[in-house]
Amino acid sequence: MDKESLINAYFEGGLDENGLAEVARLRATDAEFEEELVFQMELQGALKKQERQEIKELFESLGKEEPSRPVKVFKLRPWLAAASIALVLGLGSWLFFNTGAMDPNQLYEANFEPYDNVVHPIERGNQIDDLKDRAFIAYENDEYALALELFSELNQEQNDPYIEFYSAIVHMQLGNHNKAVAALQSYMAQDGALGDRANWYLALSYLKLGELEKSKEQLRKVIANKTFKADAATNILDALE
Amino acid sequence: MKDEQLLAQLKKRDRNALKSVYKQYKVEFFKFASRYTNDESLLEDVFQDAIIVLYENALAGKLDQLKSTLKTYLFGTGKFMLFKHFRDSKKQVYTDEEYNFDQYEQAVIQDVSSDEGPSDYQKLLLANFKRLGDKCREVLELFYLQNLKLDEIMTQQGYENKNVVKSQKSRCLKSLRDLIQRQNG
């Protein structure tokens, strides 16, 4: 094994006793080997320490976000639980049979959730200066106004279609559904890779805007795709018709 | 979220998984540990450090065959670290420790609890690391932080063979050295 491979195996944790003994021997006798190994150890140590700091900052921000309070747990007696289930079922079917189509707003609230950041995993160490990182960190932290600002800045720098997709989700979060529709249409026109997702969010935006026919049209596309949210789309379509 | 799922995400260095662990267990951990101390800021530090230990040991593959739940491991780590703190500060000594962390895990615990931030030299390394290209940072982070083997990086990143990864890594280290040298000279 050459020295470089030996060092790599050392970091991979793949050395047996003989390998480890060889590393110890070279460290004591070969200055160049020792220097290289220490350099890489320092780098690994530095990266780890930096990541720990980032994680702690993340936790601090969580701590500020919401003061933790103990969750109250209500314990229901069995018969009470059974009764409440019966009540919920009864109420549910009463609503179902009596009110006909459900309120689009309720359907929207029940179904909307922001799409996960799948295009730019925030995994790297310290690249917070990077615009794309900052945009997606804001997005993942639910800081939507900031995310929107950063996405539009990003859009000027690099014209990747997915920026519009995520901008649309942010618009939805902020209640700007007309803007969301425009962004989603533009995204679909560019044939973005998340096209089937875009159908779904477009359907929800139309739902919120009360444009039910357009919403149904998109829902049918989602159902036809048979993958993302197809079941949920079927449920909404049933409720609307 | 299920433990397996959470572990898999932690191993991908997913920050959201860290957030979930923090949010999910904070209240309960404080309740659990309050029998040993009522110093809330100490508990907060220990809780955060324990999650970092859990995270780093997950990355090292130490939790792949975890027999207990994630919660048990986390709380056990927290308790161990709390006792270590008491021992180090000679305040109180508890003797009811029941842990079975191996040497590697204990080294991680030691490392995390004595971490006082990067040294000056490490700061220099980090500042120049940031100046490396995307590809370089990626390959080095996968190797040193995510603890992936060169083989695994090859598969995951779609390199042709292991030697390509090996020489990529070695090139990146050289660039880093060059950057530092230029800055110093």
C-alpha cells in the first residue's frame, strides 16, 4: 500500500493492527508522512469544529423560535374515547352528507404544505456566504420573506428554472396566490424537472383563488401522473364535484 | 419520525433531522436530567452537545446496529456527559452511571465536550477551504465529515473509479495547501 492509500485507509477506519502499526512507524520515522497526516487531521478537526458551531447556532435559533412548553396529554377513559370517536365519525358524515362540496379554503389548508428543498441539500460546512445556500436555508427555516428576496436575487444571477418553482411555494406561504400561479406557469413553460409537483401546487393556488375549474384541470393532471399527490388530488376532486 | 429514518437523514448530514431531534426530545430531556441539576444553562449545553455526539457517532457508523432507541442513546449520552462535567468540576459525584460506550464513542464525547472552537491554524484552514471550488469542498466534506470511504464517494458521486476520487481528493488537498501558502507568503 502506498503512503497516500495508507493515510486514506487510516481515515476510513479500515486499518487492522498491522496497518496501524505501520502508520505509527512512519509517523516516527518519516517526517513527510507525519506532516501530511497531521495536515489532514487538522483539516478534519477544523471542519468538525466548524460544523459543531453551526449546529449550535441552529439550536440557538430554534430555542428562540418557540419557548418549549410541556405538552399536555389528556387521557381519555376508554368509554369516553369510544364516545368521542363516534361523535367525530357522526359529525364527519353529517358534514359530508349535508354540506355537499367542501369549502375550497378548507381543502387548501388541509392540503398545502411547502415542498421540501430537493434541489440544493444544505449539507456543506460553511458556505453561508453562498447566495443559494442562504436562500434555501431561509426557505427551510420558514423565513419566507427573506427567502423570496434571496430567490429573486439568485434568479438574476443564474436563471435556473427551479428558482421559480420555490419562489412560487414562497408566494403561496405569503398568501400571494396570483404571483404563485404566474411563477408556476412560467416554471412549467420551461419544462422544469418538478413539473408534476408544479401541477399540484398550481391546483392548490387556483383552489385558494376560487378558480375551481382551473384547479380541477390541474388536479386531473396530477391524478393522470399517478405519482406525486395523486391520492390527495383524487380526494380534493371528489370533494369539489 | 421513526428512528431508522431519522438516522438515515442524520447520516446524510441533514440539518432538518438535527432540528427534529432537538425539538422532539428537549422537554423530555430536561425533565429527565433535572434530577441531577437544576442549572438550566448547563442542561441546555449538555443537551446540545449530546445531540452533536449522537450525530457524529451516527456519521461514523456507530449507530448502525443500535440496539436501543435513539432516545435511549441520546439520553444515555447526555447523562454520561453531565456526570463527566460533575467529575471534571468536582462538584458532585454520582456513581450510578450505566453506559457502555466503546473507546471511539468516548473519544467523540471527550472531543465534543472539550471543544473550544477552531485553533488559529484551523481558522486559516477553514478560511482557505471556503475558497476551494464546489467539487473540492464536496469531496473533502464527504470524506472527512460524512465519513464516506473513497469507494462510497465514487458510487454516490458517479465517479468512474476509485482512483479518480483518490486523485481528486489529493488534488484538492494540494490546492488547499497552495492557497494557504500564497496567503502566508
